[in-house]
Amino acid sequence: MTTQQICRLDELPEYGGKELELNGKAYFAVRFGQDVYAYRNYCPHLGLPLNLMPEQFLDYDKRYIQCSSHGALFKVETGLCVAGPCQGKSLQPLATEIIEGTVFIISPTLVNNSDT
Ligand code: FES
């Protein structure tokens, strides 16, 4: 299994995000409590990046990942869109792992990217 270190957990603020580039594609990671979730930065509505502001991926209430373009809301834990123009579709996930306070992601070559 191929993993890549992205940062220390304590470098990610609670509910904070981090933009990533892997194999020429944009991804992001968000911290949610003591967990970190990562997805491709690609909205299933129009294929636009989810964020307009650097490192900001969550909605005002810090409950959902929000697309800045048309407001779609995605569950942080699963990437499922629960409201907005792409309801029922999902973000493309990356597996994450936290080992001794360091956040790793599974290589995107192991993830099914059906739109590429
Ligand atoms: S591009 Fe994300 S909701 Fe429209």
C-alpha cells in the first residue's frame, strides 16, 4: 500500500482544511474532531473546485463540506451530497490514516477516478 504524509494532525486547525496536489490533481483534507477526511477538490455538479478561499471547505456552521459556487452541502464523513444541485452524488474520497499524530493519505493511484 502506498501512503503519503501530508502534515501533522496538530498543524490542521479544528475544522480547518488543507489543499493538496497529487499526481497533478487537486485534493483537500479537512479536520473534523480527531479525524481527517480527504477528497478530490472537484464538485460533482460542474466539476469546479469546492473552495474559493484558501483552505476553507466547511460551511458556516462547520457541519458540512460546502461548494462555494452553488452551495452544495456534503457530509464530511462520506462526501455524500445532501443538499444542492448535485444531491445524491458524492465527492471522490481518499483514504486517510493518522499514525502517531501524522496524517497520511492512500495513494490516489489506488482510488477509482472515473471522470478522468
Ligand atoms: S459547482 Fe458545486 S454546487 Fe455547483
